[in-house]
Amino acid sequence: MDADEDDAAGQAIDVLAITGRFRAGVNLELAARLAAWPPDFNHIQVHEVIGGMLARQATLIKGLADAPPIWTANSAPVILRAIADVYINIAWLLLKPQERCLQFISFGLGQSKLELEHYRAEISSREVTPEETAMLGAQEAWIDSQRATFLQDVNLGNWSGTSVRKMAEEAGCVDFYNFVYTPFSACAHSMWHHIAKYNLVTCSNPLHRHHRRPTSAAADPDIHYLLLAAKYWAKTLGTFDERTGIAVNRSAAYTQLVAELTDPADADE
Amino acid sequence: MAARTPVLADHRKVGSRLIAPFNDMFGPTRDVSWINTMIPELLWIALIQDVHGSRRGVEIITAFTRDVRASSADRSTEIWAAAGKFTAIPGEALRAIVTGSPENYADELRDALRPLAAWYPSHPLNALLAGETLDASADELTYLKRTVATLFDRSCKAAIMTQATAVWLAFDADRLKVAPDLSLAQFPRIEEYPETELSLRIAASIRASLNQFFGDTAIMASESDWPAAFWNRGLEIAPCEDYDGR
């Protein structure tokens, strides 16, 4: 896609300029939340997990905004699925933030310990390079800085102890689960109902029984995917604001993006 | 908040699976496909009917399969409709059945099967054309392609008459009997298809009967490799095509 592409009304829009303003808006909105929501050392895990996840959401949103070539049905849903995951996590965590944020951290530390042990098992029968020794040491030190590795349990299930669907139901966002998380999972996990539509094309030769042939055809970028990401960013902020009770201006980046794409004359305002 | 409309409430939950009502009631089914299996098995019938017309086509096929049934006790109760069934008969024996027949159908049978033999060397009835120089012409391939394309619509007249012939062979072999009050009891009225309500009902019965014949009871299915071989051969003799004509 060119930076200057005609929109539906025939007017040229500068996509890169618009996404640049959008990412700046996302940065401002994140900064505004963090400024209005200072850490509380009674429950620092809440600030670190929720704040980190909010920042992660901003990173995902900006990553998508910066990459127009992946605004396609083949690629964008991989990012959008991760964005949906973050949203449901935040919504569920904020229902019981003190307890659940500890649960979230513990699961992550356990996974890190498990990964470390897999590496150690793999190298046990051969000579270890200095780089590997340094990497394993750094990983153990990272775990130890939070909890002694030998005391850390490993949870082989999922971190919340329940399904994502139940998390969404509990957090009041089961529609988001049904209509965003699940459909985009098909692409993210390369499931049949994604690849059959996007990576197979039906042969029309009757002697070939209308079999499906693999294809990796290029797809035209569609700005719809950026709008979806922006909408989920606004939704994330809305839930965060509501559950934390902080009051800041609501989602100007999304509103501005919609305005600019709807009426390019607004772009310079 | 308004109560949510339940989804798939008619399905039964077993572990993490939602079992469809039909499967829940009748248990797992064995799929049988008109396109995957039945078209390759019954194409020879369709070709004979296309070349000689429905009425003469049925006469040729009836005479041929009666001769096959009469040729040995082992073959006397078989329904000789699916092409793959003929793999059980050695080529020499198959030729002898036709050439020794008091009925006069051999040339007509071979004429109709010639394009199939030319392009599909492993067709189970090819022994009937052994010794002939077969011309695998582009016209014949186009003809086969068009015929197969027509059969994809299982309810079109050609496909129905092909299936009716297969069901007729089950009657003729004394393997199918129907109650007098069923549509299928008025089987000959299929000739009216699709002009009369009765013929539409008979056609529906024919399709359902074939599903049964090619399904669990397998009295008509050959269980041979022929259907897969037919479609694999298609990939060898003609390129893939896109719907936009490329």
C-alpha cells in the first residue's frame, strides 16, 4: 500500500502520517493512565501486572499500526488475537486484582523455571558454551530476583485455573470472546476454518473432484484491521478506567483515527 | 441484562464435545459420497446412457449384467453396478462373457466405453476393449469432463437416470424388494423425471437407496481402489483450473 492512497471518496490520505498521529495518541493515553494510577506498595503486583499488560496492549496496537503490509486477513488476526487475549486478561484480573495478579506472576515464574530445566536437560550430555552458561545464569537470576527458584512451583495447566471463556463470562465480555477472541484464534492457530478460506483455492476442473489447492497469494491491506485494533485499545482503556475508577479523557486516539479516515480534512487539525 | 439465547441447545454435551442430535440418536454414521465414490463407480452407466439413450442404455446394461450373473454361481447374486466390482472378474473371462452372449449389445457397450478406456487405462471394464487401438483424443477428454461435470448435480436428469439404472440392477438381481405402497414400487415411472410429482418422489427414494447400498451394508459398493484411482488419474491427464478461467 502506498502512503498516499485514495480513500473511498477519491481523496488521498497519508496513511503513514495518520498512523504516526495514532501511535502518538496511544502513547499519550497510556502515559495519562500511568500518571493517574500511581503504584501502591501494599499491592505492587497489581501495578506491575496490570500496568505491564496495559503497556503490552499499547505495544501490540502500535506494532499493528506501524505495519500496513500486515493489515490482511492472513496476518492481522494473529496480532488481534493477542490483543483480545490481553483485553480479557485485564478485565478478569481487575475483578480480584490483588489475588489474581499474584497468580499471574507465579504462573509466569513457574513457566520460566520449566523452560530453564528443559535447557539444562538438553545440555546435560554435552559441553556447554560460555554463552549458554551466561544465558541460563541470567534466567535463573531473573527468577531468583522474584522468588527463589527452588521454591517456585510449576503450574502445567493454564495460568488462571479456568478457561478463557469462563474468564470472559465472569468479566462480562463473553460477546468479545465469541466474536473476537474465538474467530481470530482460527488464524492465530492456523486452524482448518482459516486455512481452507485463505490458503486453499478450489480447482474448477470437474475431473479433479473440485479439490482444494494450496495458495499463498498476496492479499491487499485493509485499514479495517487498524480500526479494529484501535477500537480494542479504546475498549481496553474503558475497562481499565472503569475498574480502577480513574478519570482521564476517553480514547482520543481511536476517535481521532476514525475522524481522520472518515474525513481526511481532519488530518491536519 | 436480558437472558442470553442458548446456542446449540439441542446438542448433548459429552466431555468437551457437543454431539449433534442426529449422531446422538443414531450413533456414528459412515459417510458415503456421491461425488467421491459413486460417480467413479457409476460413470460407465452414465456413458452408456448418454450414447444410446436411457431406454436402450438400460437394455444394454441389463443384458450385460445378466450375462455376468449367469457366468458363474459366485456372480449370480451380485449387483453389477459399481465399476470396481468388475475387478473380481479376470479380463479374459469378462471378454468371453460378452463375446459369447446371445444378446446383441457388445459393440454398443464398447462404443460407449471407448473414451473411458482411452483416458483411464485402469478402468475395471477396459478388458472389453482389449486389443483395440484407442485414440485418447482431446475431444474425448472434453466429453468425459463434460459428462462428469453434469453428474456433479446429483438431481439432474442424467445423474438420476444413472442412479435409477443402478437401483434397477439391484431389482434385477433380486436383491431389492419394496413394499407395494412405496414410491419405489412404481419404479418405471422414473422415466417421467422431473416432470411429475411421483417421479420426483421416486428419484428421492433412488438417491436414498443408493446411499444405503454404498454405505454400511455395502451391497453395491465395490470397496475397490477404483474411485481414488479415477480421481488421481484426472490429475494426471488435465491441469488444475481456476474459476476465473486461468
